[in-house]
Amino acid sequence: MSLFKARDWWSAVLGKGEEFDQGCLCVGDVDNSGSGHDKVVVGSYMGMLRIFSPHVNKSTEGVPVEAQLLEVQLQNAIIQVEVGKFVSCSDLLHLAVLHPRKLSVYSISGTAGNVEHGDQYQLKLVYEHNLQRTACNMTYGTFGGVTGHHSLCIQSMEGMLMFFEQDSYSFGRFLPGFLLPGPLVYNPRTDSFLTVSSARQLESYKYETLAVATEAENRQDPDLPLKTGGKRLTPDWTFVLGEQALDLCVPSFSHSSASIFVLGERNLYCLRDNGQIRFMKKLEFNPSCFLPYTSVTDGTTNLLMGNHTNMLLVYQDVTLKWAAQLPYVPVAVRVANFPELKGAVISLSSDGHLLCSYMGTDPSFFSTPKVDAREADYEQVDAEMKKLHKFIREATRTQDILPKTDIEEDLIVTAAVSANMDSESQALIQDIDGLPVPSVTIQVKVKASSVVQASKLTVSIQPPLAVTQDQFVLEPMGVGSSTVVAFSAFLNGRYPPADLTGDVTVSYSSPTELNPKGVPRVLQSRFSLPLGLVCVPTSPAKTTKFKITVDTNQAPVDLNSIFPEFSGKSEDKDGNSLAFQFLSGAKVTVLASKTSQRYRIQSDSFEDMWLVVKELVRRFDQHFSKLGVKDFKKSFSGPLPLQEYFLSVDHHFQLRVSAQQYQDLLSERAVQFRAIQRRLLTRFKDKTPAPLQNLDTLLDATYSQVMALAEAAEENRALLEEAFVRLRSATHLLVLLMSLWQGLTPDQTAILEATLLPLLQDTPQLGWEESCDAAVSHLLRSCLSRSSKDQATSLAQAGGPVLGLPRDTARLKKHITLLCDRIGKGGRLTLASEANVQVPAQVQSLAAPGGVEPIAEVAGDGEELEPPQEMTKFIKKKQPSKKVKKDKKDVTKEPTETSLKEEAGGAEEPVKEAKKEKKESSKEKKESKKESSKEPKEEGKKESKKESSSSTSSSSKEKKESSKEKKEKDKDKEGKESGDKKVSKKSSVKVKEKKKEPEAGEG
């Protein structure tokens, strides 16, 4: 039991569907019993008036009958209830009830009942006033200093104050500058009325000033001039709050602490009677109601404050003294005295929860039972420990982001694709180049194993494929119920797709005990569309541009049995050839060798071969698995078609550059168009007409340019989408060929595919080229690095620059070539190798941000960036031979640069030159060892001193050599373009130098 919780002394739930607010609760001896004990009066917006006399016996269900004195249904909504001396010539308390258009005063009387029926209470109407204006709230008091009875003041929605003395109407006054009504209260000490205006300021009006001001019936608008006698109504004083007030209160229990309390939306204000502020408290919560009450300390006031976090706070001026938790948000709070409990806190919620509570604690008689001491079973503890260690090992071994659960799913989603095409095609494009476009029906069955609410089914498919309907709203499903949804898929573009798979996503809510509305969940199912949706059988082509050969270790298979749906229209009955004509692409031919175990796929379009090769490999696996062949292997022996792949890369990149250029031109023309508009507008607004100086012609021409550029940009965007789909097809084909080439596992193939296809869609902020380059560079620096030391330095480096559109694709193509070369030389693709690399101590010291640059990237003009000095020092320590001769100094200056040049150019250099260079390098190694052994030790010491003094001269030499190398590179490029295959002497010397220092290159 929490100490900081309001103790429930008596509670009741008032009706169902009724609404209450802060004016609907009041306490007092309304039946004039003379005992001094209070009754609780509650009125609702539904017109229900209830009076309670709470007793100590609690009731958890409904309203206790013995505590409810009266319940009356009135005709109109009850805005506010107050208890006071509202009848002349009577000192008894009466009940005033404010309705929107009526004020009623009632007397409550009780008569002692006979036998077990108890006391009977009656509600009798004393008088009522029909209001001409809609009422908002009211206050009462001894207006004008009259003692013995109370007068009433009602504020209307239009800002009119209506004064009533018992059963007669006195006068009415309009408040100046009124917009919306605020809280209203009467201060008996100064005989004035306090309200908060729409200007968010507290205003005080004396009763005497209101009495002599202009009559409201004669003057509707306070801003109009006076027509009859009377003074203009002005406030006695104002105080700027800066926020809207929720409630006002003027406690009158002590003249020594004369204060005015204002509850704002974020602050609590306490002011003196003359408008000077006493203190202010900034609240860290949203208050809902408050009530000042008497304090035991002189000069201070206690406050009860409720907030929207179900808390009831007790303040002494600005100091928080206590906090109690309530079961709801209170809208009204009062303090009452009952026979069994003095000072009970009465709180009311907006939906009718009435609670009489007190703060503190109840005595607890609970004693903790003794626990039987028992000895620990060490064998059982040891077995449990081993079991937990096993769970931990299995959990750390898996690399899944989310743990796999064995809980049965609430829904089972299955997608079934029809085996035959639709009789009537649902395609939007009925024919492409004379070929009809078919469609196929997919049926999705959703079966529920528990109660499911708010189910939505979404179908996503890769462009240019489309479906007839991609979103479905399912009805709530019970246990065991199922729903079937059907839709058709078809080709909706003039280029083949990169993927024939689609996803069905079902989002739903499963209700639980703690959350009846349901916990949101998502399920996904995948389906594959048939190849016949995008192509038709045709006659084989003999001459094509691109060819791919796939080898197997099994006897040749009849292609008609592999592709039965295409065999009916095939001209080759032997099954050695089969051709596919894409509806919006090229013709792809598959040829099976009669003698060997090879299959050739050829076409005039490199990208269009992807779907056929993928389907061929998948059907080969299915065919031989059905035959029970376990050692079936397939491979690709030919060179990787990188040059054909790079054509797709360049085409996509050029379209991205064009899109950027169109965007820049559009922004320029838009700025120009707005500038011309401003000029024309100033000319038209000028009072003295001036010639337009052909500005209108310039405006028309600029508008035409903007429209033409927008159309061209839109056309380029469509071409870019098509180019990206073709690039995806080419990338998928390259990944498949690399996996067949090196026999990659499914995990390694997935890593390679995620590296070369990091995006499923191009965006203006992030494109495929920069994303792929970053992913490939990461693999080259991590698991495909040449040594563990390179991998360690790459792990110690800081993050790279922000990705952006590159200037060209040379660097990307170089890195992809290097990736293929490293995989071809036995590189292992894995993500777990990074965690197993031990970083050397020297590298850890260089692990500051920006301290290590492991790969020398290509600069703007094709130059390679030099590594930092710290890294070159670390590399030079590993050199096998010291700097003895000037020639050797030149050789060991740029070890990493030469190694990288060797990697980049390794794919293009012929094999014969590489063999010659190996022989020459082995000879030079022997000569260098002999020379180093002949020289004395003293020369080495002298040279070490010379190196420190000649550091500046060596740097100038390096600059000269770098400028020479630039010129030689330009010459080499020109020689390659003209078809000259000769290699310059400088480059051959560089290759020799590379072979001289193998450890530097590998390190």
C-alpha cells in the first residue's frame, strides 16, 4: 500500500454517459439540519441533480442508497450549483442552480421516515429567473455591504453581468473589450468583482462603479458613444497574467492573509486586494482545478491542486507539502466536514466519479511469514548454470537483430499464384509492340488462430510490374476464421522488371488483457510470379552481342522438360535450344550442348539475360533434386562481363547527372521568372504609366522555358527509373555469375548482393553510385583486405566523408574490378571477421579521429592521395633493407602507392609481363642483399644522420617526381586511346620497384 495515495473513504459513480465540470460540485448544510455537517451537491450537464450525505461504510458498486438523499432530473443542463442565503427574510441556506437560460433557487427539506424507509427529502422551487442571454457562470456574496442575505451575479456568454437581489432583477452591465467569458469571483473585502478577460489580464470592478455605469439594455456595444446618463465602465485595477486562467478564488476565512488566487495554465498567482502580486509559482504540469483552504500557520494559505497526471498536490503557499495519487483527473475539488471525518477531500471527475478521501496511511497488520531455511543443492545449481551458459552461447552465436520466437503466430498468410494466365487480361497496356500483355491472378488466404482486429493487407511489387489493387481492409476475424483476397498482376511498362517476386504485408492488432485495443503486429509473405508474365516463346537467334556459358557436372537436360510452358511453341523439338522474347525487351536464347555439359545464354541485351539465367539455375536445382542427385554442381568459367556491366553503370550515372542539370536549370529559370514578375508588378502599380520594355515578351519566353525544362526533367526521371531497374538486373546477374564462378555460399552471396545493391530505389539525396562505392570500399578494407594489418588499420580509422554524387564512375569501376579480383584470388566474404582481428599496439596509438587512412583513394584528377606521415613511418619500420643507395631511397618512398597501383592495374597488365617482372625482382632482391652485407655498420649510422638533415630536400624531390609522374600518366592515357600498346620505361621501372618491396605492398 503506497503512502502517497488518496485513501478511499467513500466513493460513488454518478450515472453513465454524463458530463461534469468545475461548477457542478458544491458542499454545505443544504438541508439546514443544524448539525454543521456538510452535504455534497452534484449537478450534471444532463440535468441530473444529486445530493449525498456520505457515511463511513464504503460501496464499490454503484451508489450507496443510504448515502444518497435526493436525485432529481431537471429539464435543462446544470452549469453551476451554489449554496447560500438567497431568500429574503430567511436565514436558511438555499440551493441556487444555474441553467443556460434560467436561474432557479430551491429549498431542500427532510422529514423523518417511518419504520425502515428512512428520512425523506424534498426539493421545492422558491423562485426562478428566466434569462434573456445564455449564462456562463455565476458568483454570490453580500454585494454593496448588505448583510443577512446573499445576492447573485451571472456572467453571460456575451460579457454581460446580470445582478439579482433574491427574487428581483437589479441591473445589468457589459464588460468593456469583451471577447470570451472567463472565471468570475466576488471579493467581499473590497466589494469588487474579479474576472480574467480575453486580453489575458485580471480585472477588478467595484460594485459601486458597476451600479453607476451605463445601463446594459440601453447600450449594446461598449465601444459606441454614450446615449444616456451614466459613467463609462473602467476596471479599478488590472494585472497582466499572460495566459488564460482556469479558476479564481478569494478565500475569506482570515483577514490577516487577504489574498486573491489565480490558477493559470502554467502558473499559480497570489495577489493582494489592490492588485499587487504576493508570489507566483511556476508549475511543471497541467493543472485541472484548485482550492485554497485554511492553514495552521499564520500568514500562509494551504492549497489543494489537481493535475492531469491524476495527482492531488498540497501546497503551503509555494512549498509542496504532500502529493497523493487519485484514480482519475479531478475537475473540481472541495473540503467538507462529515460526522465521522473532519476535513475530507471531495473530488469529482469529468465522467462522474465522486470520491471522498483523506491523505495519510492506514495501519498495516501484515507480518512477513518465516521462510524455511534449506541447504542449497549444488548439483542442481551446477546443472542450471550449464543450461544458462548454453543459452548464452547460442544467443551470441546468432547474428540476427531480433530473437526468433517459437510462439504461434496469430495469423497465417499464404499466397498462391495461378498456374495459368487470366482469360481476360487485366493489364492497363493491352499490347506492347504487337504482343498481348497477359495478367495472372494471385490469391492470398489469411487464417486467424486468435481474435484479430483492424487488419490491413498491402501488396508491394517491383516496377514496372503492377497489380489491380494494392491495399485491402479486412474485417475483424475470430478464432479459426479465414479470408481470401484475390488480385491480378501484370506488366505496366516498356522494359522488363528486375525481380518477379512480390510481398504481401498484413498489419493487424491482437487484443490482450492489458491492452484491449490491441498490440500492433505485422506479418509478411512472399510470392513469385511466373516468367511467362513478361516473355513469350520465339525462334532462337543465331548472332548476338552478349554470351554467358554455365557449366554443370551432369548430363545435358532437355530444355523442353525444364521449361514445359514454353516448349509447346518451340521450333526445336530436340530440346537443345529455347528462345524467350520479352514483351518490352530483347530476345534471349538458351542453347544446350549435345556433347558437353554446358549451356549458353545469349542475347543482344546484357540486362535482359538476368531473369532467364536465374530461372534456368533455379529449375536445374529443382530438376536434379527431384531425381535425387545430391552432388549437382554448376559453375561459370568464363571471364566476368565487367565491361558490359559498366555500360549500364555509365548510362545510369549520365541520367543522374542530367537530372541534376535539369534541376539547376529549373531553379535558375524560376528565379528569373519571379524577378520578371516583380518588375512587371511594380510597372503596373506605378501611377505614371511607363513602357514595359518587352518585359511581357521576356515573361512568356521564360514561362515556355520553364515548362519545357519541366517536361524534359519528367522525361529524364522516367528514363532514370528504367535505367535503375536495368542496372539492378545487371547487378543481380553479375552477383549470380560471381557466386557460380567462385562457388560462394548463400550467406556470402547475400553479403555480395547487399554490397552491390545497397538501395532498392534512387533518391535525389542518395544514389546508387556513392552507396555502392562506400559498401565496396568497406569490404576492401575489412574482410577482403590483403593482410590482417590492413584490416586492423581500417578498423581503427574514423568515419568517412558525407556521401554525394561523384564526378565520374572511374573510382567506382576501379573498386568493383578490385573486388572481383580479390574474390577471384580466394577472398572470403564474411561479416564476423572484423571482430576476430587483433589491432596492433602501434595502430591503436594511431586510432585517433582522422589518424589513419588505410586505402589511398583517387583524387580529382586521377592522382592517388598520399598516406599520412604517421602511417608511412609505421610502414617503413617493416622494410627488409635499409636505405643504402640513392636508388633504394627512391624505391622506398611510396610503398603503399605502388602497391595500390599494382592492384588497380593488375587486371589490365598482360600475364607475360608479370612473369618477366617476377624474374627481374628476384634477381634484384639477391643483389640488394649482397650489397647490404658488404657495407660496414658505420655507414649506416652516418646515413641515419644524413636522413634527418636532408628531409627538406627529399620533400622537394618528391614534389618534382610527382609532377613528372603526372605528365607520364597523361602520356600513357593518350597512348592507350590511340591504340599504342607500348609501355613507357618509367612505368616498367615502377613495376620493378613494386616487386622489389613485396612486404611494403602487402603490409
